[in-house]
Amino acid sequence: MQDLLNIFVKSIFIDNMIFAYFLGMCSYLAVSKTVKTAMGLGLAVTFVLTITLPVNYLLETKVLKQGALAWLDPSFADLDLSFLSFIMFIAVIAAMVQLVEMVVEKFAPALYSALGIFLPLIAVNCSILGGSLFMQERAYANIGQATVFGFGSGIGWLLAIVAIAAIRERLKYSHVPAPLRGLGITFIITGLMGMAFMSFMGIKL
Amino acid sequence: MSNEQKPAQEGLFSKKNRRLLIDPMNANNPVTVQVLGICSALAITVKLKPAIVMGLSVIVVTTMANLITSLMRNMIPNRIRIIVQLVVVAALVILVDQVLKAFVYDVSKQLSVFVGLIITNCIIMGRIEAFSLGNTPWKSVLDGLGNGAAYGGILIIVAFFRELLGNGTLLDYPVVEWMGLYDVGYKNNGMMLLPPMALIVVAMIIWVQRAKTPSLIEKD
């Protein structure tokens, strides 16, 4: 239980997708103009991360890793398919996003119309593929850890985009130098928020 | 595909084609103006060498992806084009990743997941979607080269300042030590090596660029 909690806190604050790795930056900059849409996109990203990571974890440990196919037949024991991981992960992500879209449309039409265009766009959000690749690189011990990592990363991303959206709403009333308006000042504020988040690094987990 | 042109009489480097190559460098820069591809850009700019390798990889992938999708543009059904593009790009990225692992293993380790993230780099999907699906192969190649090079250029500028100011080196050569600045009390700014400074350096580039090209300034 303790290790799950550690991974959760670590993925939100210390290894934050935006502030530590800049993943999902495109949609972070494009969709952070109002808090409401930022919240919608953040929830959708959290949702998709939480369901794609366990699926990709199973794919990685049961199919792609060296010797992972041994459960099928002992002769596959030294087969290494890990070079296929990029294309498999992105296919799983695209398929899952499509599936989630259909399920949400059928069973929760209100949520579907609230998320709107963001849901299909998530397939090409770097933080989703990044989550799966980090999962592969860090070799989590079991599927529970991978799921918690996905959920925590999603929450961290949600936190970042809602915070910047709230700041940008206020920013309209301030006098920013003309060439920095819009994009430039958003970068600087994200940098400052990143520095603030770095203070979590001292936490021993 | 309505904006397809017939370049029958056009030279290979006619004025229009040169613009495809040069426009992305300033007025239409993919990173600082169109805000694409920041995702995988900033984390690998701590040092100059990985940034150069990353820039070259992206140039190769954008150019090849543009060429391939442009050759296939009349065969791809419109409804499934996204998945076809993803497969083309993912296959190219796997090739690049294997080449990097074979020839520059240490850099490939430093880039870690960010090579894989070229797949979801918005520049590549964006150029395929906006340009190569509606243009001839040669034009698409030029467009891919231009955008890839502009992206690589930004990476190299950011990495140059971060490595020089943060570490006092360039491509691992101790430049600051050679200039003898440490003897007069100069200190490296370790802050430059941390992730948030990449954002601030990009913001400075945007500031300089927009101050020089006022037409890019955003209206409220």
C-alpha cells in the first residue's frame, strides 16, 4: 500500500508531466484560456491515462518484453519484440481513445458534450504516450503500480493546466510588454510554476 | 486536395519553393509562432549534443513522413487518414530509434523516451495534415525540411545557452575555462540546467523575435 501511495504522490508533484518533462505542452498552451475547458481536458487526460496504462502494461509484460511470450510456448523464451513498442503503444492509445469516446457517448451524453473535441484529440497528446513510455522505462513491478502511476500523472497534469488557466484569466487585466503577450508570458509563468514545484523534490519517499 | 498546383514548368528551386524552405525559419516558425512540438522539445536541451541529434532525427522524420504521405495522398481514404499517418510516422520513428541505438548509444540513452515521443510531436502530424496531403512530393519534402530545420534551430539555440551558462561547456569542451573567466570570479549558473529554465529561455527567444517582427504580436 505504501509503495502505491509513494508512486501516486511522486507522479503528481515530483515527476509532474508538465513541469518536469514538458509532456502534453501543446494542448496545455492551446486549451488553457479558461478554467472550464481546462478542467474538461484535464479530466479527459486523467481518464485516458488511467485506462491506457494498465492495458499497455499487460502488452509490455505479456507480449513485447524479452521472453515475455514464454507463456504461449517455451520456444518463444528469447524472443524480444520491444522494438515494436512505439507502434503497439500508439495503436492501443488510438483504439482506447476511440473506445472511450463511444462508451462515453452512449452512457454519459452530458459528459460527452462537455468534453467535445478534446476527447479525440487526446490520442496525439504527448503525455499519454509519454506515460506509457515512462512505464516501460521504469519497469513497474505490477499492474497496480502502473495504474496508480497513470492516475497520478493525470492528476498532476490536471493540476497544472487548471492552475495556468486560472492565472491566464487574471492575466487579462495586467500590462504585459507587447511582444511577450500571449505565448511568451505563458511560458515564463509556467517556468516560475515549475520552479515552485521543484521545491517538492526535497521530499523523501 | 483542392489547393494542388501544377508545377510542370516550375524549376526545382523557384521562388515559391524557396519560400517553403525559408518561411518556417522566422515568420512561420513551428515552435515560437505556431506553438507546435514543444512537448518533446524542451526536456532534451540541457546539452548541445542531444539537442543536435534530436534536431536531426526530427528533420529526417518530418521530411520522410511528408514525402511518403504525399506519395500516398491520392490513395488514403479520408476517414482513416489519422491512423495511416500515425503508422507511417511510428514506423519512421522506430527506424530512427534503432539507428540511434546502433551508432550513438549514449545519446540515445540520454534522449530516453523522447525519441519515441517524436511520434506525437505535433509538428509532424501538423505538416502532414496541413501540407503534404495536398501537395506534390517535392514541395512536401521542402516543407518538411524547412519545418524540421526550424525546429532543430530552436533546439540548438536553447541548448547553446543552457549548456554555456549552466555548465560552462559547449559540446563538452570547457569554453569558459579556456577564456579564463573562472579566475576572475565567474560562476556557472546551475539553475540553467533545471527544467523550468528551458521555458524561460524559449520565452526570451519569443520576446526577441516578436520585438523584431511586430506583425507577430498577439492581439488581446
